[in-house]
Amino acid sequence: MSRTTPHLCAEPSCRVILDDGPGRCPEHRGTPRSGTPGYGAAWRRARDPYIAEHPDCEICGRPAVDVHHRDGRHPSAPGANAQSNLQSLCRSCHRRETEHTKQARRATV
């Protein structure tokens, strides 16, 4: 029987202890890492104040943990981080909206 050493979630400032080895807790799995192209300082400057002003999911009302680009543009695209293009979402609504965006992109290709 192998044993793993408990680790903290790799998300900065998250204090969740993981018993199944290093990585991210269920809340932070699938979130872009700071090294993901386009999700750097400029994105954080747009995201952080937006989610502070809109702390609840704009679809279901639960606490928001993600900020979604309504039109699906990458954060480095011109105008993508405009306040009118952002939407605070809970994790499940963000996954659903992201999947809708991906399906719409595939349908137009």
C-alpha cells in the first residue's frame, strides 16, 4: 500500500490540503495557470475588480469563482477584457458556458 504526503492546493492562497498528492483541489482544477498565455497580469487587472463588483454568478446566483468572456474571445484579443464582455460565473455555469462556446466555434469551422 503506497502512501502519499499531503500537499496544499497549488492555487495561490488556497489552503485546501490534498491527501492524493500534489495538484489542485476540486474547486481549482481546470482553472488557467498563471503561465497560460493570455492569462497574465492584464487579465488579472480586468478579472479581479470585475469579480469584486459582481461576486455572484450572473446565471444562477451562487458565489462566482470565474470570470467568463461572453463572446468567447481569448483574453489577449483586442477588446476581450472590456467590462461589457465579462460575466461572473460559478464553476458549473462557467464550464457549461465554455462548452457552449467551444461547440459554437466547432459548428462555424
